[in-house]
Amino acid sequence: MRPQKLILPLAVILFNYLALKLIKCHDRTNSHPKIIKHEKQKQKHQKVENEIKEENVIQSPLKNDRGGHKLAIIVPFRDRFDELMEFAPAMHAFLNEAYVAHEIIVVNQVDSYRFNRAALINAGFLYTLDTEIDYIAMHDVDLIPQTHQIKYEFPENGPVHIASPELHPKYHYANYVGGILMFSHNDFKKVNGMSNNFWGWGREDDELFLRIRDVGLELHRPKGVTTGYETFKHVHDKVKRPRDYKRIGDQKKQQFKRDLKSGFHTLKHKVARTDVLNINSTPVKILHVELECNKEETPWCENQ
């Protein structure tokens, strides 16, 4: 056989020999005690990292293991940033401790009309319709829950008045439904939201009570809460933040009537801007809202 013909077979034999040596060397290296110990430590560290990630996901306001529901805390707002700075982090922490998936939405009235709490709540509700949110809590910025005897769970059996007369630090009459009231999206639609006719402070929640009654919804309140009037921290400073109680023209007479026309579907407004504010690591969405006023129907919307 010619030498040239021997070259190819010898090259194949040499390649196979080297490949076999590399495989054996790799097996010996992987079986070395130090290597095995290192791999076990690496796997342990990876397990711990995964557990930390899972814990962070559970505590996140974007996840909820209780039925897949998500809550919007809707805060009607104007010129109360001192209260908001305390409210938002406290509320965020409270709901995370309760494993309630949530988003805090502050509806900030930026027009020149008198404050209209109900219309702002309607605006906040409309904003949530195209999101994963399926229930809301209309929530005053000056009320902070102090006990987990209070539950912000999905109100599947009808609206839940969290700040009930037995627990609210200030308002104690039987038909009171203000302060903090939760609705599923479906139930809020049934009552057509709130009346848009209440400019200034007060009475809009009394009219809402009539809406709840008229459509046959059952109103629920917390039971077995042992903290009484200490259930909520009330952070309103009436000297710094005086409320607009004045009644103009026919407003005093009209405020006791059931509004059969207006609601969230008739609301005229514009979201001028949307911001996301971080308050002590708490994400807060702020809707800057300009309300419109029908001055023929409610001339008392203007400051006089």
C-alpha cells in the first residue's frame, strides 16, 4: 500500500482516539468532588433566587390569588397632597398585606368649577372599564384602615360599605354610604354610577343610597369588627382644608331629590393628562380631569 493511502485511515483513528480521551476527561472532571459540590451550591442558589422571585410576585399589586380579581381604589381629589402623601403608601401596604391586587387611581379635578366628588368617581370608573380591574372602592383620601378585620375582597353579593356608620369616625346615620364603598363593575353599572349634579360638599352619597335601593341591590357592611370608631385613621384638617358646604339658588331644594337622569353614562369630562407618581415606592396613577357643567340644570356648579 502506498504511503498516501495510509494517511486517511490513520487520521480517522487519531481523531477517534482524541475524542474518546476528551469524553473521559470531561466525565472525570464532572465527577470530581469539588465540581459536584459547586454544582449543588449553584442549584441551591438558583432555588433561593426562584423563591425570592415568587415571593415578590405574590406581594405585587398586579397579582392576586383570590379569584383573579383586581381592585381600583378611586380617590376623588383636589388640593389635598398632604393627605395623599400619607394615604397612598399606607393603603398600598395594607392591601399588599391582605393579598389584594389593586391600583390606586387619584382623580384630580383641575377645572375651575366647584368640587364634584360623584362626577370624579364616575370618571375614575369609566377609566377602569378597558383594564383588568373588575371592582372599585370609592375611597376618601382622609380615611386609612387600621385593622385587617376590614376586608377589601371582591363584593360578589352586592355593594359593601366599608366605612359603615358603626365604624366611621364622624358620620353615624343609618343611610350613610360615604367614605369607602365598594362595587363590582356590574353593580355600579346597574345603579348607573352616581349623580353628576352635586357640586360642593355632601349629599351625593345619600342619593347613591337611593339608587342602590331602587335597583334592588343588597347593601353589605362589615360584621364582627371590634375596633369601633378607631377602625380608621381620619387625617382631614378642617382648618387647612375647609369644605364647600354652601348651597346656591335651588341647590338646597334639589339636593334631596332623586336624580333619574344623570350617571356615569351622561358624564361630560376630559382627561387632560395622566401621570404616574411614585410616593415612597407606591405607584399612584393620577387622572387630571376637567369636568363640564350644564349651567341650565345646575347653575350652582360655579363658584360665587
